Amino acid sequence: MRPDSRLRRLGGSLQFRVTAALALFVAVVSTLMAVALFAINERLETDLLNGIVSHELDELEAEYPREGEAALPNSATIRAFVVEPDALDTLPRPLRGLPAHQRGLNLTFSDRTYRVATTVVEGKRAFLAYDITAIEDREDLFKAIAITAALIVLALAVPLGSAIARISLKPINALAEHLGHL
């Protein structure tokens, strides 16, 4: 039997078609699930980080007029700067060109990634930067795991689909063989 006729027979077999349909179905569902997970994760992350940054900036706006520099939150994850408009060159370079009222922008400086918000307090420019480096690293790991899982499921879909098709179609194949003998 020539290879192209064997391939044509395989492509026309019911078992091949069922296996291909199952594999395609699994590929589509896996892809849609991964895309949905990524979109949901991104939306939740954006809402959460914007909420944190907005809350901290609102507190800074409320407390800075009373407490001055003591109101600046500077911790392991939050950095704040309040400078005169003519002293923007003292800020980290990525912050210098930001507009006066900006909420929820990702910037990288000092080898870290920050969610940044800006405002004006008593005529001074205020900048709040929330360190999201660890969150971004975990998100990259989550994406890698989700993609790997989808590829594993897809790789298993072909042999499992073939086995399911073979088992499911066994009675039909037996009937076809019996009819062929008649």
C-alpha cells in the first residue's frame, strides 16, 4: 500500500476524525481557559493595586498638610515623594515627566517595578510608588504554570482521544467488519 493512500485512509477513518475532533476541542477549551484566567488575574490585580495606591495617596493628601514630611509612607513596599514643582529633577527619572494627577501606572526604577500615583498637595507634587516586583514575579510564574498545564493537557489529548475513540468505536468497527464479510 502506498504511503499517500494509507494516509488518505487514516484521514478518512472515523477513529481519526473522532480523535482529531477531541484534540481540537481540548485545544480550544485549554486556550480559552488560559486566556480567561489571564484576563481575570490581570483585572483583579489592576483593581487591587489601584485601590491600594489610591488609598495610600488619599491618606497622604489628608495627612501631609498637618504632619508634613512625617506623613510620607516609606516602607519596604511604599515610597513617597513630595517636591516643589521646580525640584522634579531630584526624583527618580521615570517619575519626573508624569502628569500632576495620575493613578495606576506601572513604572520601573531602581531595579524594581512600582504602581505609581501622583497628585498635588499644598502646591507641591506628590508621588506614591507601591513596589509590585514580587507580585509581577508571581504573575509571571502563574502564567508559566498555566501555559505548561495547557500544553500538557493538549499533549495528553491526542493519545487519550485516540484510546477513547478506539474503545468507543469498537462496536461500530466490529459491525462494519462483519458487514464486510457478508
